[in-house]
Amino acid sequence: MKATVDKIRNFTVAGHTSSGKTTLCDLMLFKTKMVERLGSVDQKTSVSDYTTDEQEKLSSIYTTALNCAWNDHHFFFLDTPGYGEFVGEAIAAIHSSDAVLVVVDAVSGLEIGTSRAWKLARDRNLPRMIFINRIDRELADFDRVLNQIQEAYGKGVCVPLTYPVGKENSFSKVVNILTDKDVPAEIADQVAQAREKIMDAVAETDEKLTEKYLEGQPLTEDEISKGLAKAIAKGTLVPVFAGSSAKDIGVTELMKGIADFFPDPLVAGEKLMKDDKKLALKQDGPGMAFVFKSIVDPFIGQLTLYRVYSGKFIAESEMQNLSTREKERYAAIFITNGKIQTPVKEALPGFIVAVPKLKATKISNTLSTDAHASMFFEPVPFPSPVMSYAITAVKSGEEEKITAGLTKISESDPTIKLDRNDETHELLLRGMGDQHIHQVVKKLKNTNKIDVNLASPKIPYRETVTSNGEGHHRHKKQSGGHGQFAEVYLRVFANPTGFEFVNDVFGGSIPKNYIPAVEKGVKEAMLKGPLAGCHVENIKVSVYDGKDHDVDSSEMAFKIASRAAFKKAMQVARPILLEPIQKVKIMIPEKYMGDITGDLNHRRGRILGMNVEEGMEVVNADIPLAEMARYASELRSLTQGCGSFEMEFSRYEQVPAVVAKVIIEAYNKSVQEEVE
């Protein structure tokens, strides 16, 4: 590598699926002679989409680290999947980048993946550029898509820096708004308007420039260039580039824009760390880096990808994992283009590098060549899973293998979670959607040779009471020798604040040493309520009377008696079934609003409000968890892949009587079948 740190550009390529991100990345590698042959997604020769899974799907599933030398610069960039179920990959990439290039399809226009990429970049205050791609396609319309972008993100913010000449099949070149003098008449007005907006944005970055501009004095090329970079860094200007990655039109101009206007790795001076500490960004000194990705390579094992922020890392050395306080020794450091690995002697600020066989390093860890450093990078804010499956082994006895295999997979994909539900006793595999989960299951089979069954998980219903109830039970058993005797009287009350046990026994009718056994018996009975065998919650239980026997009473006898007394009290206290309610945020294009609201009514959902975010309609609703089992795939079907959603647990609510009847009947039937 010949480029100095000030000539390094580190950025993420993001956007909606099928907008041409990977084709653009492959083209940049080819144009810079990093590869001898232009890769193709359709022909399964893409440098970026190199895994078997991606080649089968003809779409990105994983983030790929790429790099290329261009003129006197060196680009380190991350090609990310645009499909919503693999959003964790894009989040980790943007979290570790200095800037974001958002790619938009000139036919489809603004989509959920576009808005997601924009929001992720904006939330981290990262400079952005937009590339409106595929202008050569039928029905492509640069002006329509530009208008959508400006309506969503700001007319004075998103301004063209290049403008297309022609459209669809007649698209032949792009005009540079600032430098080209030979502008076709049919776009002269648009180019003039865009130039004025750009100059306004440039002038606003500096008081002297503002004064000079208002006085009508022309700004120099250097002043314009520096002003543009400043406005882009502040986010007050997001340049829009036009082009076609398939025909290599407008891509050279885009790459020049990346080199000229995206920041170098040290320009910010410092980086905000965890606990509001600040890391001084320097070319020399101790290396500081952030781990954002982990790959399990079938040939070399674990491959850890990290971004260097300050200082340098030297090959054949050692570093400290500050997050685990463990030392890591390593031999080679690689810069990568997909599966192509090129060793380097040192990694400088802005580098994205891969190191094999690190033993104790995981995603979101902080690495340093200074063992005594005490700063930590903020962890990647991965989203919570939105879909769950109950997972079991096809062959009995492989449950531990499933857990070990999925735990390993989740280390490289933190959006995958594996939990055991204590209420339903199921092992749950949770992810971002059905395709995401099935991809994980496929990987489990390929790498661990384990076949699994997936099923809809049981809903963790709860039971409670709506009035007071009393119950009593005498447990008496004689079978030779000491017998068993205990008598317990209980009252049950509704108690919204949780569980409470009260000893209201007077006169010693139950000796104090047996009261804890009564409470234990109640708690055991609460694990399986009388309606559908669900956990009982939000009740107050009072023991107020009972009897014991000097010889035959025992803790076990009082536990048995209290369990039976509790069940009887529950049955007369008007028990009800409760279900978990999820707080759901749904993001969709406006044209699907009617379909979504109608669907929510069928799901017993309650719409709480609607608003617009990043050019997308947002519906906030409360929906029962039982109605969300397959929502990821059903939303995809309703919106042709243009919708996404987030959800989190909100509270428990009473199940409607009609629905509760079905649940209770199904439970009673299953109990009867077990008895038979």
C-alpha cells in the first residue's frame, strides 16, 4: 500500500436489496485493477457475494470487507446486505465506518432498505452520499427518485452533484454540476438549480465564504472543495450522484466524490468512547481497534475482522483484548476482497483487517497494543429478534450438540439468540425472520451435521384471578407406621402488584414451622394454573386456618394440602387467562397502508398512532404475541418485501373469552390424551 492515512477512505455501501450495491462494489474493484475479471452476481462470480449461500440466493447475506487503491487514495469499504432480515450485518458495518454510501434503485425509488440505511447513518452523525443507480433500466426515472429522496430527507440537503444525460436505453453519461460547462439544454435548468443549492450549502460553512458569496464574488475551486467536504461532514449536504453500475456510467465521478469529500480516518481528531471518554485519533502510538465481524471459515477456522481507529498494529505480534483482559498473539494481518486475503505488515487508522485464529475475541470487543489502556468502544447496537421457532433434534440425544453449534453460530451473528423458556420448557431459536432462521439451520446442518425440527413455539400464557376465593383441603393418608396429615384453609385475592403470601393463622392451628411448607406448596401449584396449566401471577394468598397432627404431620403433608387448597380457591375466584402483548412498530411505503391496517384488525391489533419517518409510513400498534408468529414472512408478502417491523414485550392482558375457550379446550384435550 502506498496511500498515506490522510488518503484513506473508510465507508459502508448500504441500501435496499437489489439496488445494485454489490455490482457497484465489484465494478470499483475491477476499475482499480484489484481484480482481473469483473465479478457478476448473476454469473456467481462476484468478489463480494462469494459464499455458496449468497450465490444460491443471488443476493447478499453477509457483509463483505473490500478494498482498492484508486489514484493516490485507498478505499476500505463494506458491502452490506439490504434484505431486512440480515440488518444486523449492516448495523455492525455502519457502526464501524466513517461514512455511508446509500445506493438507490432508479426504478424502485425510495424503499425500506434506503430509509434504514439513512437512519443508521444519521443516528451516528456519519457523512452520507447517495448513488441513484440503474438509470439505464426500463422505467428508471432519476427526477422522480430524486424528488422522493428530497421529500423524505430534505430538499436543501440532498442535492445532485452529477446529473444524468438521457434515461433508460438513451442514458449515455452524467454531467458534473460544478465543473462541466457543456450541459445539454434539456437539463440546463435542473443543473443550474442544483448548482445554486450546492453553492448555498458551501457558503454557509464559513462566515468569510458567506460574505464573499453574497457580494457576488466567485469562490475558488479549493474553497468550493473544502466547503463541500465541510458541509458533507456536518450532514447539511448529502450529494446525490447519478449512474449505472451495470454500464459503468457515472461511477468514476462517484469514486472521485468519495475521494474528495468523504473524511479521512483522523480528520475528526477524536472518537467518543464508552462512558463518554474520548480517544485521540493518531497515526502513531498504541493501536486501538474495534471488532465488528467474525467469520467461521471452513479452511482456516475463526476469522476476526476489526477496524483500526488509532495507532498501528504490526504483523507477527500480540495485542490485548481490553474487553476480556486477555492477551492475543497473532501472525498475519490481512486486508481482504471477499475470500481473497492479502497479507500486510501493518494496519493503520482506517484499515479494515482480518486476523485468523484469535482465541478469546468476539464482536464488539476492543483491541489495543497497549495492555494498560482503559477505554472501550461502544458495542454494536444489534436489534432484538422478532421471530422464534421451537427447535428440537431429529435424532434423540443431540440436544447438547444443537446448543453448542448454535452458540458458535451466534458468536458470528449476534441477532441470533438461543433461549430455553422456563414456562413452556421449549428451546427457542430466535432471529430476524424465517429466512434468517432457516439460513442458520442450514449452516448448522452443513457445519455440525445436525438435523433439527422447527415448530411454532408455545405462547407463554399466564393465569390470574378477578375476585376472591376460598379453598380448603385435608390431606390424610394411612399406610402403616406413621401416616400423613395436614389441613389447610386458604384465601386467594387479585393483587396487581405481583405475588404476596400472608400468614393470617391465629391461635397456632398450624404450627409456625409448617407455614413455609404451605407457602412452598402454593408456589408449586402456581406453576400450573387450573385453566390451561399456565403460570399463575398477580395474586395474594392468605393461609388463615388449618390443623396438624402431633405424629403424622410433616412439611410434605402441608405442601400437598396447600397445593390442593390453592387449586380449589382458584376455581372459585373467577380465574382468567392472560396473554403477552407486544409493542410493534411497522415501517412501510404509503401505498401499503390500507393492507397493513386491515391485516392488523384481523390480528386483534390496536393501532396506537401513525406518523412518517425517513419517508416511510410508521404504524405503532399493540398486538398479541400469538398473532405475530409468522408476521415477518406475512409482512413481506403483504408489502412485496418493502416492509419491516420491530417489536418488544409490553405487558400481559386478558385473553378474549372466545379465544380463551379454544386455548383451554386444547389444553384439556392434551391432558386427556396424556392420561390415556
